[in-house]
Amino acid sequence: MSDPQATYLSDYRPPAYRVTHTELTFDLDPAATRVKARLHLERHPERTAGEPLMLDGEGLTLEAIALDGEPLEADEYSQDEASLTVHRVPERFHLDTEVTIAPEANTALEGLYLSSGMYCTQCEAEGFRRITFYPDRPDVMATFATTVIGGPGEPVLLSNGNPVERGELPNGRHFVTWEDPHPKPSYLFALVAGDLKKVEDAFTTASGREVTLQIWVEEENLDKTDHAMASLKRAMRWDEEAYGREYDLDLFMIVAVNDFNMGAMENKGLNIFNSAAVLTHPHTATDAAFQRVESIVAHEYFHNWSGNRVTCRDWFQLSLKEGFTVYRDQCFSADTNSPAVKRIEDVSFFRTAQFAEDAGPTAHPVRPDHYIEIGNFYTLTIYEKGAEVVRMLANLVGEEAFRRGSDRYFERFDGQAVTIEDFVDCMAEASGLDLSQFLRWYSQAGTPEIDAFGEYDYAKAEYRLILRQRTPATPDQPDKQPLHIPVRLGLVGTKSGRDLPLTLEGEALGSDAVIHLREAEQEFLFTDVSEAPVPSLLRGFSAPVKLRFPYGREDLAFLLANDGDGFNRWDAGQRLAMLALDDLIAAHRNGVEKVMDPRVIEAFRGLLEGEPEDRAVLAEMLTLPSEAYIAEQQPLVDVDAIHAAREFMRQGLAMALRDDFLRVYRENQSDAAYAPTPEQIARRSLKNVALAYLMAIEDEDGVALAREQFAADHNMTDVRHALTLLTHSSRDELSEPALKAFGEKWAHDPLVMDQWFAIQVTRPQADVLERVRFLMEHPAFSLKNPNKVRALIGTFAGQNRVNFHRLDGAGYRLLADTVIELNRLNPEIAARLVTPLTRWARFDESRQELMKAELERIRAEELSPNVYEVVEKALA
Ligand code: PHE
Ligand code: ZN
């Protein structure tokens, strides 16, 4: 086999033929589903007459083909492994094809497959070509009419749009015909068939349209849909209010499936969800899961406009729909919950995971200019950095212009497949701002670094701020241009502890302002600064950059106590902890005694003893930077030193502040009936953070509380947290009985078993790798189920840093073994799983050698394009 080839943005051309209407008939069968397609085609006005018709198609067995009703002779078309070409076609015509496919053999979970006995589809990005021959690209938009034929095992037959006809057929079979009046690209096609049960509700849109809402699940999950339904209705209302966007069909359906590569999919009128992203129950799902479900339900719903009505011209524009939609779901969650905590959570995840991606061999711009396998580009950069870029736009143009710009975008491009420039142009027009330099955010990869310096001139009452930006080289992009970076800031007076009024070049800006950094180096002179300030920079993480400022520890303790911006107050605490952690890491490496910085203890004491205004934010402030985040800050990652330093600090804090933690635990403990409200979630997080500190020193009161909390069995948030703490303790008599009880109780529930796997494989104990191998044989585990792979292998490799990076290389071997097996079964999941190995350059030489050896071992296999692309980049 020849090496897979790349596709380039610069090669874009409109399709030679477009499809105006698509008629499909599925006669379902696990081994041989027959798919008949009638495509109504016409030449694209921008393409010359007489070009051959090329259709995508993979793994299809062609049974029949006819043009305008005439069967084609063998020499009138040709076929290879990825396409079918009809040599001569008229200007307008229809093409009939019939193919067979085998859903039961589909382990890649792209196209039509079976999940727990249920038929379902996944077509984004290029799955439709595994269903029928088609111009499988997002700029081909057609209306669809779909007939699904099933047997007694499939009482429910669903597709996009509205059901228009149903009836009985011979041999106990039956059919339903669906029509979707909205033109859509093939990636939004969906079909579901099986023995499903529904929960139904209704929503009236702002203009009075009655919409039926349905959530389809397996019968045993009927009691786990309330939260998703409530979230859906909130999201529908929010999109009307915040963006003026209404739903546009009479029916909106969500289906839960157990085997799914991603979180969920926004198919028109028929969203398909990973069951983990939709099902919740207080006894089976944690607060985090409840919040995740709310945001994913909203995300997929928001795609109806940002993605479906207005879609992407080509897959290079993927962030056009994903970045914008993530931004929309983030704002929705911020509005429904605690905005400060939402931002803290999103940013701490971003600075850990996206920064690492940007610093590694697969770094790519928000709009890549080439790819081998588009499935590899559903990344943190496209999604989360894309959302940060939209957020910067919103901050630059202001709320009102942003809304005008988005209205303009949806109106102008409704029913079209467009580009990122089209979106940014609307924002530029609506605001009158020149966004040409800003566009570099879409083409330049890597995390910009800002070095900031400040100087206060007491005599002149001036504060001079100097900002220098540079973006480090990334693969294929050695030289970078300066970006247009919004820096939100305040100056906090050291005497008053208040945000001082800002005057820049004679202009009064209030006490919190956005300055525009455009040059490689730029100076900002603030006048009338009445007292010496500590600058509070990049408030709310106003740009996805790394910002350095030579803060002293007193400065940080001061900001932690006084900053007017909640996010930066949290960030000051993280910076303070980082400085102290750096010392501890150095001490560990040099083999000298570790000493706890009393300033960190005092800062934490201040937090614990102060009046908590926002318990959820407080819980975040009391949480130390994660090992992954600390690693991201180190030039060379020393996993053992990082782990040792962080544990030392956790224990130091726990010993010094034991009584405070105990009190906070007791004050926030409650027996009230579970509800995923912001107030309850805040109390639970705070209490559980306190408990984790007590368990860090295995304090006897703490141990007793953890056991009680586990035994009380009140809600999954508390049970899971207690079980995690018991499992991660050094005492087998705490962990083993609890794990056993939990595993037996929940053996029937796959989503809870995923949590059971994840809890065990994050244990710090040295024998955990052997446990991972053992659990891979557990009856509840299956390599064919992506949730299981993520829970067991993904969690181990991604979160158990000390043990994954074992010096004997056993962790790397385990991961490579799994990647090799999955490469055959599910290339998309295999390519994602390999990520930790691609980060080899960040580690010491012996680990580098071991990691590269495993990558080489993978490369020696016959690889899917997905794994090939990632491994090639990692070894380049
Ligand atoms: N488009 C989906 C989303 O972000 C994600 C997805 C991509 C799902 C590819 C499946 C396959 O909402
Ligand atoms: Zn999305």
C-alpha cells in the first residue's frame, strides 16, 4: 500500500456536480443492508461542462447503477477503493445506485453500524461514503427523503426531518419515510433503528412554533433523561434570547447510543449522543457529568444554526462551526451556572491540554492548511482554541457589535457552506474594526508568549507597562508574525487594595480595560496612577497566551486577596503555588530536604478563614495546579519530582490547616435531596476538596468521613469522590472492600463501570499497571467500546503520570499494544489514544528512547491513515 496522501486547502475547488435532492432507501440487515440511492444532480455553474462525475465510496459493494433510468454498461463507469467515476454525464440527471454494506462488521463506528443491537450512523466527517456513493463533502447541500425498512427487532425507525409515511411490508417488516426539507451536507445525515423507548416533551418557540422533543434510549435508561430534557429546553430558550435563533422543524430528537467515538453529533433534527453525554441520574452521575451533559446537549442544539443552517465550505473551516459553537455553549453554561467557575474550569483545562498540543509535534493552526485524515483534526486547537479566538473577537468588537455581526452572518449565509473569512468579515462590518491582523490567529499555530514588565514612577504618578510577544516555532512554521492580542487588565493599588482608575494616553478607561497589543513590543503608559499598583494582567484569560510577569510572592498573595477580577484572583493563587512548587521540585531533584513555603499556607488560611462569597470559586482556589499543568510549565518534565512536590505541598497544607479543612467539611456537608444546582454543586466541591486534603495525610477523622460518605450512598458525586480517596489511599483495607462493593453493585451499568475503571487506574501505587492489564480482561471491558478504552487505557496513560512513565517502559508498552490492536478495529480512537507517546520530547533521555521505540514499533505495523499521520508527525 502506498503512503496516505495529504489534502491541501489551497487545492479547494467547488464540486463539479451538486446534488439538489437525495432519495435513500435502507433495507436493514446486520450482514447485508441494501442501500438504494437516487441522487438528483446538476453541473456546478462554476465548472466546465463534460467533466466526469466522481463520487466518494468506501467499502461498498455495488449491486446496480443507472443514469436517468438506464443501467450503465461496465465501460461507462469505473471504481477504485475510494471512489466511483461515471465518465460521461449530462448537465442535469439522476443517478441510481444500489449497494450492500455490513453494519455488524463495522467496528470503526463510522458510517452505519450496530451498537448494543441498535442500528445507528455517524457521518461526520467522511462517514457517509461508507453508506452510499456520494459527493461526500460539506459544500454539497441537498434535501433528503429517506425510507428505512426494518424487522420486528427494529420497532423504531428514525431519520432526519419529519416522518411522512409509514406502513407494513411482507415478512413482518415495516417502513417509515422521513423528509428533511432543509438542504444539508451528507455529514449531517442520520439513521437510527432499534428497540428504543422515548421520553417526550414540548417547546414553543418565540414565534409560536410547537416543537415535539424526544429523547430515545434503551428501556432501562428511561429514568436518566430528565436532566438532558431540561437542559435542551433551557438551551432552546437561550439561543432565542442570546442569538435570536429559533428551531426550524416540528420535531427534535436525541438518541443515546453506547458505542460512539466522540461526545455527540448534531445531525439535523436527530442528534446522536454517546450515552455518557446524555444520561444522568443522581445515583449514577457526578455533578461534573450533569454539567457536561448540559453543555453537550446545548452544544449540539446550537449547531442547528452554527453548523447546520450555515455550514463549512470544506473541512479546513471546521473551527468555523466548532469554535463558534463551543464559545456559544461556554457562554450558555456560564449564564446557567457560576460564570467564574466555568471560566476557571475551561481555562485550566485549556492551559493544560491545548497548550500541550500546541507545543507538540501535532501542533496546527485553528484553520489547518493540510491534513491526511480529517478525523485527526477534531482537536483542542480546532474546538477550544477556536472558541478562544471567537471570545477574543467578542471582546474586541463588544457585545452589541458581536450580536449584530452574528445576525448578519446567519442571515447572509443561511443555507450556505462558507469560510472563516465570511464569519470574520461580518464581525468587521458590524464593528467597523480592521480585523486583518486578527486573522493570523487562524493561520498561525503555537501558543504566543507575552513577557510583561512594569514600572511605577511615584513622582510622575505614572505606570509604564511593556509587553513583548513572540510565538515559538511549530512544525512547518518556523517564523511567526505578531498577533493582535486583547489584554484585559487592571492596576490594583497596593495601599487601597482596590482597582485604580485607568488613564491611557489621556483617555479614561474605567478600572478594567482591554488594551490592544499588535506589535512585537509595545509600551503602554498609564497616567494619574495615585498609588503603587500591582498589575492584574490578562483578566479572565482574555487571550490564549502564556503571560509572564516578574511577580514576587507577596505580590501574588496580595492579588489573591485583593484582585477585583475573580478569575485573576484564582490565577494569582495558582501562580503563587507554582513558585513554591518550583522550589520543591528543585529540592527533590537535588536530593535536599523539602521545605513548605509558609506564604502558601498563610494564603490558604486566609481563604479558609475568610467569608466565602462563592464556594465554588473557593474550591477552585484551594485546588493546587494539576501534575499535567505543572509539567506544562517545566522545560523538561520530571514526573517523579512533580508528583513528589505536589504531594508534599498537599500534605503540608493538610497538616497545617487540618482543623480548617475539617470545619469546612462539616459546614458544607448536607443531607438535602440531590439537585445539580450551582449552590449544591458549590458546597459539594468545597467539602470534597477539604476531604481530599484530610485524606492526603490519612487523618483518622478524614478516613472516617470518607468511609461514612461512601457508605451513606447519597449521590454519585460524593460516593465517587469518597471511593477515589479510599482507593488512592495507601491502605488496602480501605480500598479493596469499597471497590468490591461498588463494582458488584453497579456491574449492570456500563457508565458507572467506566467510573469504576477510571478510579482504579489512577491509583498512585506502583502495581497499578498490572491492575490495568488485569482489568482489560474484566467482563465489563471491551476494546470495541470507546468509552471503555478511554476509561481504562486513556485515563491511565493520560492521568496516572508517574505510573505511565515507569522507567521500565511497561506503561508505554501497554499503550502501544493497545494502539496496535485498535488500529485495526477503530482507527479514530487508536489515533487519539497514541497522543501521550507523541509528547516524548518533553521527557528525559531514557524515557525519550523508550517512547520513541514504542512509536517505531507502531510504525512498523500496517497502519490506518489516522494512526499513520500521528505517528509520522511524532517521529519526524
Ligand atoms: N460534530 C460533533 C460535535 O462537536 C463532534 C463529532 C465529530 C462527532 C466527528 C462525531 C464525529 O458536536
Ligand atoms: Zn460541535
